[in-house]
Amino acid sequence: MAEEKKTEDMKEEVSEEVTEKEETEAQTTEQESDKQTDEGETKEETPEKKRFGKKKDKKDKKDEKIEELTDQLKRQLAEFDNYRKRTEKEKASMYVVGAKEIVEKILPIVDNFERGLAQVPEEQKEDPFVDGMSKVYKQLTTALGEAGVEPIEAVGKEFDPNFHNAVMHVEDDEVGENVIVEEFQKGYLYKDVVVRHSMVKVAN
């Protein structure tokens, strides 16, 4: 009886050891499974992070390209605006030069009208022919004025080499120094540009 009891006790001890061993192995397997799962998740997340990083890089390159193209567009617009202003200025300058040449050719005709009308005696000024010439002269000067041509003021004004050409000097105590006392030929401006200087006599 004692031996049978001893055998049963040994069987129970062996059974308990086997059970403990199985539980330990089960726990180890479970831990390894959890570890593999964590590693799997980590491995799965890594490509996503990489893809996210690539998207960010692509976005940065896209923004840089947009900024580059925007800057290039602004420079081209500025260059075009400068070109437009320069072209308009050149066109205006060419227009003034061309108009000035035409006015220069018309002025001798105006001078001849003035000389001829100045020689008409007082009693003949009512003559139809003289009256007709006077009206043509007035029409011509009016048209020039409307086009921007104006005579330069001379007599009684201080001499200015930008507008006047002094061909004679005279001593005259009745007038101030460097004052124009006589005009031999009218000078003209076309839109503030001198077409012809006034030919004058200057006192003192």
C-alpha cells in the first residue's frame, strides 16, 4: 500500500511539472507571437512613413517650382512694362521731331505774310486783296496755335539763351540790363520744344 501511494505521488508530481512546462511554453509562444505582431506592424508602418515623406518632398519641390515660375513671370511683366514705356517715349519723341520739321518749313511762309502785311500803307489796309491776305495769315497762325505752336515772348523780357539769339547789343539807360529791346525775327515753340530761337537786340 505504501508503494502504491508513493507511485501515485510521483505521478502527480510529474503531471504537475508537465503542466507547468506546458504553461511556460504557451506563455513563451504567446510573447513571441505578440512580438512578431508588433514587428509586423512596425514593418507595415515604415513604408507609409516613407511614402508620407516622399509626398512632402514632392510638395516642397512643387512649391519651389511655383515660386520660380511666379518670379520669372513677374520679371517678364516688369521687362514688358519697361519696354512699353520706352517704346511710347520713343514714339512720342519721333512724333515731336517729325512735327518740328514740318513747323520749321511752315515758319518762313508765316514770316513772308508778316513782312508783306507790314509793308501795306494804312490807307490800303481796307483793300479786299490785303484783307484777304490778312485773313489767310490769321487762319494759318490759328491752325499752328491749335497744333501747339506758339511764338516766344521777346521784347521787354530778360534775355534767355535757351529761347533767344542775340545778334545786336545797345546801350540804353531807360531799360534794365540784359533786357530785349527789339525783335528781328520771331521765335517759336512746339509743345515746349524750341523750333526756332528769337533773333533779338539786347540792351546794355
